Amino acid sequence: MTIHKRRIAVFTGTRADYGLLYYVLRAIQSDHELELQLIVSGSHLSPEYGYTVQQIEQDSFEIAARIDMLLSADSAVATVKSMGLGLIGFADALQRLKPDLLVLLGDRYEALAVAQAAMLMHIPLFHLHGGELTEGAYDDAIRHAITKFSQYHATSTEVYRQRVIQLGESPERVFCVGAPGLEAIARQTVWSRQDTLKELGLSADAHYLLLTYHPETQDIASTSSAICNVLDACLSFESLYLIGTYPNADEGGRLIIEQLELAKKQHPKRIKLFSSLGQARYLAAVRHAEVVVGNSSSAVIEVPSLHVPSVNVGQRQTGRLAASSVLHCGHDLTEIKTSIAAALQLDCTAVCNPYGDGEVSHKVVSLLKTIPLSSQKKFYDVPSGKDC
């Protein structure tokens, strides 16, 4: 008797969402009731951002569709045009693959493009990491828009589950599963300090700050002064090296890359830059850092589970739940320095991460196998005076 496998398309557009989705992909790939259709796009296919599709191939995932959508520019107009190219490519890919369900994560414009295509083609969407707030980036609006396109939702905390319901999604379609990025921390053996320093090109007695800074897409005008202050603050701790990673492919991202490269040229012995560290190397780099600095969601969501302090700079992550090991500051140079100094004194061994314990992929796969395959849904009105 032939068993019909559910065709589960999964979209990844950046190194960030791929790392978070890794164990979900593995679980789908190994389940005999599901067929994985991996759609790869965005910065994965860009040499400028590390051509990270190679990592996906090295991980032995079969790629069902590659959609090249990024224009060679980082302006607002280029971002909109890239979405248009993506829509065309996603339409062709989804028509060919005919998935029963499309899984996507987060809040980026690449994900918004594929969500629009799936919605118009009557393909139900399963959205991870909805309900969160990041008020300093237009990702905030994108995330909520994807929630409204989606039929099913897997949130990282109960607070976010309640917010998705508040947005009009039926409670029986919204599931709290935890943050999928924590699964790698729970399941992988993190490299030793010695191996990590060798991989980063540092001496065996080196100590370092880890920096990942992205544009605040709601305030692009501040990008130049903000990254300069962040770099100056990090470099003011003269006993520490600086490990920097490139930003995502966002409006204003190239300006940050230029400032990173300029700082490296001025301080070649103290700064090491990577377009992409890859999941294993990134987790190791975090684990053995003195402090993680920047405005990446990872510093708020995943880093606390590695018991390392982080300094969240600016407004990009404003509104997200955060552990006690995450210190928040503005873009002022003195404020950043003060926050890094305070973080260096923190003891994070007993930090509790509000985003769960990393047991996520089996919950997601169980849902993917059992939820009804329908693109129709109704708006849910929260009863007056009652919790969601």
C-alpha cells in the first residue's frame, strides 16, 4: 500500500533562518510520512554575503528550488525590486513543486514575498516566530503581515502565542513550541575554546568580543554614526580582540560592511571579520566570547542559553522578551562602553532563557503531519474582557 507523503516546502532566505530551521529540516527529512521540498533564496545565493547555499549543500539537504532575487544594491528601491523578482521566481517554483504546506520563519522581506505567492496560490502557510516585537525595524510589520497570511502558527513563547491570537488567529491554530534556534544549543557539542580560537585565527590566550550589527531599517539615517560608535566602543577595550560578522542583506547593510572593513584596515591585528561564520562556528564563537555586542535577534534569543552576556544596542530588538543576561543601551558611545563594561562583570551561569529548552523539531513535525491542509481560515475575535 502506497502512503501519500505530505509535501512540506520549507523556505530559507538567509544564514540566520537556516540555522534556526536546521533541526526542523532534519526532522522533516527523516520522517517517512513527509517529503521535504527546500526552497533556497535571498542572500544564500550571494557571494557578497558568503554564498551560504554551499553550507546547505554540505549539510546534505537536497535543494528543490533556487530563487535568485537579490539585486546588487541595498537601497529601499532595490529591496522592493528584489521582492518583485522573488515573487516571479516563487510563483514558478510553487507551481512546479505543488507543496501541501509551506513552512517559513520570521520576519524578513524575502519571507514576505514567498508568503504572498503561497497565499495567492492557495497553499497553506505554517509560520514560526510570529507574535514578536522588534519596533526598530520594518521586520516588525512584515512579521505581523506574514501572521495574517498564515493558517498555522508556532510561537516561541506563550506571550507571543497570545499576541498572535490577539491579531485574529484562532487559538486552535496557534501553538507554543519554543524557539527552534535553541535546539542546536541543546543538541550540539560546542567546540572547545582551543579549537574555536584556532578557527577564528586567534592565539591560544586571546579574549574577544563578538559583534553582529544590522541596520535599523526604521531609522536608516542613523546607520553610519551608530556602527561607528559601536566599533569605537568595542575597540576601547584594548585587551580584547573583536570578531565581527557581516550584517544581513538589508537596506543600509553595505554601509555597515564598509565601516567594518575600514576598521579592520585600521586595526588589522585586533579585528577578524567573517561574512558568515556558519552555525557550528557561530555557536562556538558565542560560547567563548566575553560579551556578544550588536542588535541581532540571536543575542536576545539564543545567546542566553550559552550563558554569555550580551549588549543589545539601539532599537532594532525593542519589544522582545529578554533574559537578565541581555543589557540594553542606546547608540551613544559612552552608553555602549558602560554597557559592555557592565556585561563583562555579569555572572550568567544561572540565567533562565524565556524562549524554552530547545525541544522544538519533534513538536513541529508532529503538527505538520496532523494539521488539516486548508488555506481557508476565519478571523477570531477575542471575547471582551477575557484573556486570549
